[in-house]
Amino acid sequence: MNFQLGPEIVLSYKRLSYTAWYALAEFVDNSTQAYFSNQEELDPVYKEKKQPLTVWIEATSDFIKITDNSIGMTAEELQRAIILGKPPENSEGRSKYGLGLKTAAFWFGNKVTITTKKLGHPEEITITLSVSEIAENHLNVEPKIEEADLYEHYTIITIEDLNRQIAYRSKAKVKDYLRSFYRVDLSDRKLKLYFNSEPLTWNYNEQLFSKLIKFHDNSLAKRDFTIQIGDKAVTGWAGVLKRGSRALGGFSLLQAKRVIKGWPHAFKTPLIFGQQEGGSNDLVNQRLTGELNVDGFGISHTKDEILFTDEEFEELDIKLAEELQGLVHLASSYRKEAAPVGNDRDKFSQGAIRTLESEIGSPEFITAYDYDIELPEDIIRDSKKIYLHRIREAFQPSREFNVGNITILLYLVSDQSIYDPYLTIESATDRVLIVVVNQSHPHWNQLDSETSVLNFLRHCIYDGLAEWKSSKRLGKIDADTVKLYKDQFLRIPFSMDIHSKPAQAEAQTEEESDEE
């Protein structure tokens, strides 16, 4: 008993779950992969002709036509291309399963004509495939072969007898998707892509980077990273948008530098974006954006989904949350306006209260208040341990304070990441307390005077000392006990001022007596 697939299976291709943009992308994938596989041969030709790889897509009510100036195909290569399910020689690139050209073409229409000419070969080859004839087991396709210039190179695919047309309203979406899919090629100027004679372009700075938060030092709220998922490396970047955008929020997933999943239905992991499918409509979902390169993972045959295993997805979820916790906090709490500063103390207090009232009543504050992320304790502990080790290896303490039987090592670090914690406290030993203040943190830029810096450092050091005393006194860090200890520390400047006044008065009296 032999298992066979009947040729009539092609009749079902028109019912595949494609969209017009993913179906068209199958042809562009073939064109671009043919270029990348033959780049050394094609680049000198493109340089001489002053034209890069170019793909033209024309869509009318009667036909869809895709033309490229890639390497082209010989008769043998064309034969391989029309065998259903015959994987390409290089399946690590954009052409995966040997299905795309056939399934996408017959999804669009019932008659497909392919004309191709390979660089350095003397023949132009044309074949026509008909769904009805293939379904009736007429599988012998007679090619038409003509002589052609050795230096010509192209492939033209024309689809007629359409099952579906690209409606006028869908054409704008097709263009947006295609320019997003091939953003890397377009940005690198490796590809020119046209849809109905309109050039599709992509500029990373205009499309994404210019929309990110920019700090006072002109750096962007953007982070590059690499995380390991099993034996696969996921590289990428993440950033925080100045203004929320549901369309731009989330990650675009790229494989072989081609977007698989992205705008406007981006990839979102539950620990960062919430358990709701597609994320909840909060500031993190609207502001956190980025790209993940996921080469080596499984992909659906229509190339619109990355097929993570459950274990891979869970590990990616946890490691992204750990890697990007600083950006997530920034996305949920960023406010463009700075707090007002006043000279009169009472006026300043009232202004500060109004600002706090605005902050605490804002959606951003509610988002920050509601934000919760559950990371395993060992991950948090190890991350803190690695960070402190890095600081102590790279820096000497900015100041050492000795209080009773404890030494406080204060580190003021200014060239760390803006996404590292504003404050890290750790007891190195029973008698050594480490306090690390990150001067690259966005909050540090809001400290605009010596007094504001002084008060900030007081809180940082006193928090650490109060937690240390609570831990030694009770064996744990108790919130109420910490506040009691810190309250005493915060009264010190007042007490010092009171104690200094008699001495000042006595000195003034002695000075007046000398003058007499």
C-alpha cells in the first residue's frame, strides 16, 4: 500500500490561510535569496549597471506580475523549483520548504507563466502551469526555449485567471507590510522594491529611531542585547517610544533579516506585555518596541509565524523580562515634563504637591502601580550579583564612610547603562555595606542643584543603612523598622544645625569683644 498525494491537491491551494502581502512575500523571498546565494557573481554586474537587486510587483484586476533582475534559472533549476515540496539547496535562508512559489501563485490564480533567463547562460525558458490541467494529472509541461543575451538575467512570474484580486483598499496595507518585511534590505540598499510603480522604502531612523525617547546627552532609550535560548542565540534591540503607538508597540521577529511577524500585529511576551493575547492597552504595550532576530527556530509554511516550542517560548519570556526590566519601567513611567522649581519654600511645596497630584492621578502612575513582574528569585539574585561584581571590578569606591562598626562603600558610577537600577544595596560582609548609585539613570538628570544631589544621596545611603540595621536587628528587612531608622537619620541635619547655633553665637560674641 503506497501513500500518495494526488495532483488534484493543487485545487485546495486557493483556500490556504495566506494574506496578499504574505503571498507576495514568497516571490520576493525567492528573488532576494537567489541574490544572496549568488552575491559574488551579481554584485559586479549590478555595480556596472548602477542598479541593485530590483523586484517589480504589478497588480491589476486581470493579472499579478512579479519581475526581478536576480540571477535567473536554468532549465534544471526551474524544474526543481516547480516540484512541490522539494526543498531548496540552501534551506537556511528565506526559501525554506519548496512550497512558496507554487502555493502562493495558485492561491492568487489558476494560470501561472514563468519566464526566466540565468546570467551567463544562452537560453530564456518559459513554462505555463495550469491548475485545472495539473488536477487532471497532465503533469508534463513543455518549456518554450529561446536564445537570449548571455548577460541578461531575470525571472518574470505572471499569474492570471485570478481567484482573488488585491482590492484598492488593501493595496496600501500591502505596501506597508512589504516595506516592513524587507526593512533590512531596503535600509541597507540591497534591494529596490516597487509595487505598481511606487518605490517602497524604509529608513530606520525615520520609521523607528527618531520616535524613541532621547535623553539630555542625546542618547536614545534603546538597548542592544543577545540572549541564549537553548542552543540558539536571539539577538536584537529594544527601545521606548516617546509617544505610545499600538501599531509600533511590541517586537518584530526577523529570520534571515526578513520580518516574519511585526507591524501591526507584533510579537508580545506575557511577562512584559501581559497575559492578554496581543497585550493589554497600557503604556508598556504602546511604548516598548524592538526587533528580535530568531534564526534557527521553526517557521510556519506560510512564513507568518515563528514556531517556538513551549520550552523555548517560556525561556524567551523569562529572559526578555529579565534583560529589559529597566526599559519596561521607563516605558511605564516616562513623563516628558519636568517638575517645576521654585525659590520660595512654601510656593515650591505647593507647586511640588500639584505636580505630585498630577503624577499620582496619571495613567502612567496607575500603570507603574499595577505593574508586576514575577521573576524567579535566583534570577534576580544572580543578576544583582553579576552587576555588583562588574561595578567592583571596574571602579573604586567614590567615598568610604565609617560608622560605628560598619563601613559604607559608596560607588557613584556614571558610565553604566541608563537601564541599570538607580540604586543597588548589598551587604558584602557583616561589617561592609555597598551602596551603588547609577548616575546614568534618567532620574539623575533631574537633579539640578547641589542640594537636590545631596538629598538624593542621603536617601540612597540612609535606605541602605536602615535596611542593614533592620536586617541585623530582626533577621529580616521590615518596612516599618526601616522607616523608623531612616527617620532618625533624616533628622540629623536639623540636629546638627541646632547644635551649631550656640557655638556660632559664642564665636560671634568673642568677635564683637575683640573689636571693642
